[in-house]
Amino acid sequence: MASNLPPSRRGQVIGLLGGSFDPAHAGHAHITREAIKRFGLDRVWWLVSPGNPLKVRGPAPLERRMEQARTVMADPRVTVTDLESRIGTRFTAETLAALQSLYPGVRFVWLMGADNLATFHHWDRWEWIMENVPIGVIARPGTRLTARMSKAAERYARYRVSGSAARTLGRRQAPAWCFVNIPLLDISSSQIRARGDWRP
């Protein structure tokens, strides 16, 4: 394993939370801790992306977002990493395929908010993602209904894992996805930017 990539052990279940984190905030930390608890994860890696392919406006500099994310998410179980920049991937499917090659024996779980599930069918190779990595979906304010009625949820309905079995998600063969409701913090990066609390 290259020394500049996060360490892991064979058999670990590692959750992956990707995004621009522009900026990272208490809501990201909250869903991360809940994901560890609900899905029985050993660790979570925050994948701070060089840029979101679906967004026109570029984020703040990567180094600044990384530094701020580490301040927000000070938990020994969580690693903040610029892994996508290091391995040269831009889309989630590319990143997941690379990680599965780089980390044989590690079980990855892709983590997303329910708002992402609602638009998941617009992602590059979204069906490949569904069929190769278990997915943990975390409810966020105002997104429960649209997420449950989404194209991805309907197409993969029979692979949905019940909330009561959520801790088994990382040990299941994909496709497998689980939707959990958690106590919510109604905050977003766009709200923070709009208030002027985050200056790139």
C-alpha cells in the first residue's frame, strides 16, 4: 500500500463519505457518527473531492477544505483524505473501482444523504455503483419521500436492507442498500456560504 494512502486492515468495513465539503460542518460530523453506529462501520473516510463534476462553480482550494474538515471531524475513527486527488479519479464509480483494487479484502460502504439518492440516477455509472458496493442512505431534512420514490430506490427495491438489519450492511454482497432515519441537524454547506461564514 502506498504510504500516502489511508491505512486499513483486511476485513475492515470502511464507510466512504464523498463530497466537496465546501465547507465541512457539524451536519457532516453528525451523519458520520450516526453512520458508524447504525451501519456497524469500523472506520469512515471523508473523500474531499478536487471538484464536483455536477457543479459548475468550483469549490474553495482543496488544502483549505481539508484543513477545515479535520477541525470539524476530530474523531480517531474518521480519516479526512484527498484520496481522489492522489489517485487521479473524478467520478464516484472510478474512485470505488480504484479502491477495490488498491484495498483487497477491505469492505467498503458508500454513504450518502437521502437527497443524493433522489438524484442518484444522474450519477456516472450509477448502476455499477449499486451493483458493486453496499450503500448506506441517511435521511436529511425534506428528502425522505423523494428519495424513497427515486429511480434508484424503485429499480433496486428488492435489495433494500431493513433498518433493523442495518449493522449487517457492510458484510452483504452488493447490490444492497439501507435507508435509515436519524436525528437531524438542518444545516448545509450552501447555507453556510450564503451567510458569508465561509470564504474561499
